[in-house]
Amino acid sequence: MNMDKVIKEIISQKKLPHLKMRIKERAEAFTHNLFYTLFDEDTPVKENMEKLAFDFQELADLVCWEPEKACKDIWEEYCNRLPSILKMLHKDAVAIAGNDPAANSVEEVYLSYPGFYAIAVYRLSHELYQFRLPLVPRLMTECAHRITGTDINPGAQIGESFFIDHATGVVIGETAVIKNNVKIYQGVTLGALYVERELRNKKRHPTIEDNVTIYANATILGGDTVIGANSIIGGNAWLTSSVPENSFVTHSPQIKIKNLQKK
């Protein structure tokens, strides 16, 4: 084997000029430090905010490949939004503690609930998504996805007092709209009917109105699909069309039980 030839071929395949793996590493470190700064009692806020500003500038330099984009200017405005994000997250934590009989305290929710962690990272990344900061918001939510098994696109719009129970396997697409006081369980998918590049700027994912509960492994697809307020969607349901408010949707599988005991 001619190693020089192999090296040349590998270099020739690096056709993505901006594929710098340290962007992913820096985004994950930034997410971790931001979480500690906002929630950990022993982490000094002032000192860490200064460090986060430096880390954010480094990230901005890495991802803002177009010099005319003022990515660095985002930080100050983003910081101004952090107190309101924290208030939203506290409502989420209170909603989880108030709805889950297994929760012993709000502190337990903050420290141990993967659903809350996924929601927190979503809310922190969503604001950066609003600023159209390239790549970083998606890398933040992918960090939470890897840790929790919950995949929330930073572009989704999610209202107050959101509760994800157990969290594993939940998928929420980029154009999904979830209003206030919604509860969803593990394995729920809020997705698109089909995937085509031409749909990039279209609403592809469903809208969930206020006070809806969606049980485990339900799948709701389509940008025109609206789940009306106060509805309950049963486990394993498959929906591609809207349901009115106050609906109760169930999936009834056929279950056969056979007695294997020999007579």
C-alpha cells in the first residue's frame, strides 16, 4: 500500500471546507457550562458569564463563515433573554413535579429528569435559533439528544408548563407548535408526513393546542394536523389529520391470549 497515495485520497475527499469537529466539542462544552451557570448553586454567575462570553465568541468565529454576519453581536441580546428563559423553565419544572406522582420535589426534577434537561437545552438553544446563529443551536439540542434520547429541534415553538415524562424516544420536529400545559410521554413523535428538500420553508409538523395529553408511542404527523385543546391521545395512536378540541383518541389492538397449560 502506498501511504502517500492514501493520504492524498483522504485529503481529496475532505470536500466540506467548514467541517471542523471542534465546533461540536465547543458547542457541547458551551451547553454544559451554560447549564451549570444558570442552575448550579455553587457555580459563580459573574465569573462564568465572562467565560461563556469568551466561549461564545470562539464559537461564533468558528461557525460564522460569512464575515458580514454579526454573530458576535448576538451574545448581549441573548443574555438579556436568559432571565425570562429561566422563568419559563421553572414553570416547566413545577408542571412536571405537579403532574408526576413519582416526583418528590422540584429539585429532583431539575437534577434527575431527562425530560426537563431536554426541555431546558431546547429553550436555551431556541433563542439562538431565533437569531439565526448557524449550527450551534442544533448542536446544543443534539447534545441533549445524546444524553436523554429526546430529540427536540431548536426551531420548534413550545409554550409554558411543558411536561415530557420518561423522555426516551421523543421526537419533536422543527416546525412543530406546542402550546401551553401540554404533557407527552415516551416514544411520542411529532413529525412530518414525508421529507423533501422543497418543504424546507413550509410547516411540516403538527400543532398541539393547550392542555393536550399524548400518551406513549403515539405518532402525529403533518403540518396541517392540529390536535384540539383539552384532547387526550392514547398510546400507539397514529394520526395524520386533525382532531377537534375535547377529543379522546384511542388505538385498539387485537390481543389474543392463549392458555398454554396442558389439560
